[in-house]
Amino acid sequence: MNIPKISKRLTSAASLARDGVRIADIGTDHAYLPIYLYLSGKVSGGVVSDINQGPVDRARANLRAYASENAFVAQRADGLSGVLEHHVDDIFILGMGGELIASIIEDAPFTKNSSIRLVLQPMTHSEILRKYLLDNGVEI
């Protein structure tokens, strides 16, 4: 099975995944990052989610196309809602505004668990996200 090509931005984020963990890809869009990590043998599976049905449908189609549908659950959800039940270790929230990422984390207190790694890549307002993280005791 071919591994999908991913952008330099996603490759950079992928390098931060820990070996063998379960991941959540929030705002997944196409599920390329989780598929890449899974087919590379880096992660064991997890959940992909988006607030809109279109991206969830695209993610499901790509998971099927790359034979990764048994490793990941694709769900429509707001932020990190419903993620906890999938026992993830690394949470990827990429390509959103810093203020939205901060809001998503704020609404999910379980992210303060030190065993969970947050991989965050804001497209705008990174200063808002950095301030939120520092104010809430998150090590950057």
C-alpha cells in the first residue's frame, strides 16, 4: 500500500508523534496525517474528527482507500468532544486559528493530563495560543 504524500507542514507535525500511540486528529479534513502515521508504522490508530460532515466523509473515504479504516474511528464532533473514549495519547490540532485551538483545549479538561501530548499548529494568532498555554501551565 502506498503511503500518501503529505505537506512539509504535516511532515513537521508528524515528526512529533510518539511511537506506538493512539492519536486524535481534530479538524482532520482528509485524514492524511493519521493515515501517513499509521502506514509508516508510527502509530497504532485512534480517532479523526471534524465539526462538519463533509471532511468526515472525505476522511472515511481516504481511510478506506488506504486500508486504514479498522485503525481509526471517523466522527463528526465539536472540538475534542467524544475523543476521550478513544483512549488517545497524542492530540493533533493543526491549521486553525490560535484562539480556536485555545478554546478547544479549554473545553476539554482531560487535555491537562500530563500523559497526553498536544501537537498544535495555529495558522493565525499563535500569540493568543501561547499565552493561553503558558497561563494554564502547559510546557511548550
